[in-house]
Amino acid sequence: MIPKIRVVLAKPGLDGHDRGAKVIAQALRDAGMEVIYTGIRQTPQAIVNAVLQEDASVLGLSILSGAHNHLLPKVMELLKANQMDDVLVVAGGVIPDEDIPGLKEAGIKEIFTPGTSMQKVVDYINNNLLRK
């Protein structure tokens, strides 16, 4: 039996809106993934701790607050410091196109903006896992 893909889904920073994250969580569950949703207002350290504790293969970050250029690179730094470079990190939310290249340079593998289909997110995760 193939083990389920374990995904930690987190809302970094002070963003209190999580409807989109819950929709993504359900879509990933419907696709057969195990999803651990950490809830709103998470610190980068708490997010990385959750990934470590849950032995997740994927980290999904949902952010609407505009603090993506500060919070997401911090999460990536902490993952690297904890030797978790093999975790596939994706992000979604309201992220301006001009900020995407810098976030990818920081190590975020893909950015999903509003209007992205759930199937595209599922397919991306299934086709790009780093930790098998």
C-alpha cells in the first residue's frame, strides 16, 4: 500500500481569513492526501515545527495579508536550518505577480494565485514531490 501524501497547510502571520485554506484542505483530502491544517495566525517557527512533528512531505502556505515577502522566506530559512530541504513548499493567496520570482528564489516551488483550479494544485503536488 502506498502511504498517503502528508500535507501541512498553514496560515502565516496575522491573516485571519481562512476560507480559501479550508477549500484547499478539502480538495487535497478528496484527492487522497492527509492534511494537517494548523489554523490561522501561525508563526514561521510554529509552522516549521508542525512540518517536523507531522513528518510532512508538503507544506502549503496560504497568505492574504501582504506580508508574504517577509514571512514566506523566513519559513524557508527555518526549514533549511532544520535540514528539511526535501519538503515541497507551495504557497497561495493574494500575491502580486512581481513578487513571485523572489519567493521562488527563496525556495517556494510554486505559487497559486486566486482562480487556480483545485485540480491544478493536486496535480502539481502529485507530480513534484521531493520526499517520497
